[in-house]
Amino acid sequence: MATKTIRVDYLARVEGEGALDLTIRDGRVASAQLRIFEPPRFFEAFLRGRAYAETPDIVARICGICPIAYQMSAVHAIEQAFGVEVGGQLRALRRLIYCGEWIESHALHVVMLHAPDFLGFPDAIQMARAHGDAVRNGLALKKAGNELMRLLGGREVHPVNVKPGGFHRLPTRAELTAAAESLRRAHDLAVDLVRWVAAFPFPDYQYDYEFVALRHPDEYPFNEGRIVSSRGIDIDIAAFDDEFEERHVAHSTALHAAVKRRGAYLVGPLARYALNFDRLPPSVRELARAAGLGPLCRNPFQSIVVRALEMVYACEEALRLIADYEPPDAAALPVEPRAGVGFGCTEAPRGICWHRYEFDAEGTIRTARIVPPTSQNQPSIEADLAAVAGTMLDKPDDVIRDRCEQTIRNYDPCISCSAHFLKLSVDRR
Amino acid sequence: MSGEQGDPRRVLVACLGNPDRGDDGIGAAVARALGGRLPDGAALVVRRGGLLGLLDDWAGCDAVVCVDAAAPGGAPGALRRIDVVAGTLPADMALTSGHAFGLAEAVALAHALGLAPAAIVVYAVEGAYFAEGAAMTAEVAAAVPEVARRVLAEVRRLQRSAAALSAEA
């Protein structure tokens, strides 16, 4: 029996540490395993016994790129458990800070981490010598997103201004007006970015994913909605465990998630876009069509285009929210703890981020569960790797290895969040 | 940041590293030691991560002095001065970064984009222990006053040389 192993011992340009083992037996892919060996971080364990009010500051530390996702899912869960409803301008400000996170996270991934794959450069630094304007524009976009996070979150990394009920401090109109200037420039840069990435050479590959995302009656989803899928799931976020389960696998310190009845599913930009295309404003839909995308995109390599489109959307939405801003009477609603269970699910840049907390009467956390997007996507990443590698087994190992790394980066995986990153080995016999 | 665009004395001191990870805290410790002692025209920034942001931090500056921890090599607390002239840090200079984008990458990217100041000097202090939640080792903590003194002297030297270049121009 002919067996070959292709191994990537440390995957670059992703967040966190992991590896890939690809085993080829008799001319076909026998297994593709994303090995995540970053140590578990035990956030769920050390949230137990902490006061509810500490939660946003603790969970923000899960990720330096997408702390807002963790903060938002946490405060929504707390508010649900304590019977608090945050609406109006406070809710709008939460969407606004989420816009900032999408812009900075997507800009980093699209330009600095993913684009070099398509243009044949080993990294963004080498790419910058040939595509300096694109890299400068990407950095300017990231800066605009960071500025929004700093304005609303107090600082761009691990923001400190989010609290259950609202915020510690409200932005002034003048501060938001100044941010709008920068966002108008960022919007134009994002439109240029869509056109730039849409012209990249994309591998001819499609996969019939079960897309899973939030869906809201009126909005492209950030903070609120039902969990829906392209194969009929339509549930309240509290019913997550009815349809989904997390499984331990030997080769990963991150749990794998699956639809109980079917298996792998996909969260993130492709899923959000497919399930919420009609919630995008006409301007973004038109831009998508001009970029060659219909309302559904099953080519994971084109996720880079969808991320760029989501940056345009986030800039437009941020500008709309700022234009409509009327400072509310209070920075936060009063929150009175009570015993209970609360759920939060919001759209991190990489996909849905689901939280469940159980509190005692004083608001102390009894149990916490956090399901980050990358752990949900792991089975789909492995399915993609097997399928993509399967179409190119006659190619040299280094060509297979490069394409596999690119395939993983399609997901913008945040290993640190899920381990919860990459080495690639191909076992060919 | 103090100083106007084009002011020849604009020097930035960038203190890098995560103070909650043992000897990676050298940057923050040196920043505290420098508090209030930098001359006019010099500014201080402390970054515990997100080093892409350095490109914004040093925009408009003539020179940058970076303080960072270096990987263990058997002599904790040992100080090395690196004058980055060619756009890259020496290959054997493994500055510590928990993420893929560290100081070496920020410097290389800035040079590729034409966004690097004319002078970049790195003071790298060799660390020994970088565990989360750990304090700095005694050897690295003991190096803080000397690093601060050398950085102050470097800032004054860079300001003088920038002023001289400006006068020549």
C-alpha cells in the first residue's frame, strides 16, 4: 500500500498554534487532521465563582483581535438572565463598536494574512514591495476600525468600556463626528479593496456547506437574531444544544462542533452572506454583483471577497449609526442580579460566538460555556482540506502544502480563541 | 506626541512587551523608569502587543528607540544595542513575540512601505522566563536603571544628530 504524509509543522499567518497532518493512501486522501496543540486556557473554568460584572473584562482577554464578540455575547447573556433589555441608542452603540471590530479584524486578515496566498508572496512584507498601495490602504482600514474600538471601548485591544446594561462612558457627538470623517475614507478604501481582491485568481472549488449564522428580521446580523442554517435549522439561541453538540477529538485541544443530525457546518462570512444577502443594503449587493458574486458563494477561497464586502457594509452601517446618534440619558441601564440562566450569541468576524451562563441570586457565575467560531469550523476545515488536496495529489508535496495552508487561512482561524494553531504533515504511501 | 511635523528632534521611545509575562515586562518597566525624564521633542509609547500599530506610532518621527525583550541565550539581563540600518534586524536576534508579527516584522514592513524613520535603534534585553503571570527575573529587573540611562543618552544623541542634519540641509 502506497502511503504519503505531508506535514505542516507550524502554520503561519493565523492566530495561535497548530499543525496539519495529511495522509495519502493509494492515491487518495485517507485523512486530513487539523491538530490544535495550543494549550487549553480554561476560561470557562475560571469564570466560575466570579461576579457577573467582571465577565466582560475577563472574556475580552480570550482574543486580542475579536474581544468585542466575546464581550457582546457575554453582556447579552447576562442581561437575558437578569431580565434587562437594552434598546435604542445603547443598542445602536453596540452595533457601532462591532462595526469597528469587523473592520479591523477583516482588514488584518484580508490584506496582511490572506492576500499573499493569492499573489504568490510568502508574507505581507514581501507583498508590500510590489503592492505597497494595497498594504497601505489595508493598514489605514485597520486603523479606522481600531479608532472606533478605542472611541467606544476605551482602548482597541481588550476594551474596558463595555458593561452589562450598556457602557461605562458614552461617546460625545463631536467624537463620533470626527470618527465619521475617518470612516468615510475607510469606506472608499474598502470599496477599492473589494475590486482588488475580486480580481485574484481563485481555485475552481466549491463545497456544499451547511451554512449557520444569525438572522435578524431587518438587519445584517451583529448582536441579535435566531440561529438559522441553509438546511432548515431555525432556532432561538437558547436551543443551541438541541441542534448542535461539541465533541472531543484526540488530535485537538479545541472541541469540534457539529450539527447533531448531520455533522460539519460552516460559520463566518460565507455563511452570514448566504443567509443574509437580502439584509445587505442595495449598495453592497450591487458591489457584490460587480465583484462577480451572486447571493450565494460556495467557494471558500472567495471568502476574501466576502470579508471585503463586509468591511464596506460595516463602514456604511457605522456611518448610518453615527448620523442617527442621539446621546441617551444614561450610559447604562440598571442591572439587578437574580438567579437564572442566560444565553448570548453574536456574530464575531469569524462566525457565531455562543455563550451560556448560569448565575446564583447574587449574580455569581455558577457555570459558563463558550463556543467560539473556530472550534465550530474545525470539521469543515478538515473536510475542505481533504477535498482540496484530493484534487491535486499528482502535484509535488510543497504545492499541496501551500494550497492546504491557503485553505486553512480561508477560515481566518483564531486558534487562540478555540483552544483552544499550525504544522502540516502529508503522509503519502 | 510632542513636536510638530518636520521638527528634526522628534524621537519616539517605544517600550514593547507584555508586563504580565515575566521578562517580557522589561519594556513597560523601562517606560516607568523613564517617566518624566525624556527631553522635549521626545515621546514615549508603551505597546504590550499589536505591533502593526508601531507604524502609526512613529509616523512623522525622525528616529525611534525601541526597548524589547530578547530570547534566552544564557545571560539574562544582558543588554544589546542594535542600529537597524538595512531595514532588518539581525537573523540571530530572536526578539520575543507571542504572535507572528513582532518588532522585526514591523521594521521590515515599514521599510518596504517607505514608512520607516531614518534611524531605528533597538535595545534588546535578554530574558530568561516568560510564563504568563510571572514577575521579571531578578537579573532582568536589575538591568532596568541601566537600560533607561542608555535610552536617555540615545535619545539625546539622536536629537543632536537630527538637528545637525537639519542644519546641514
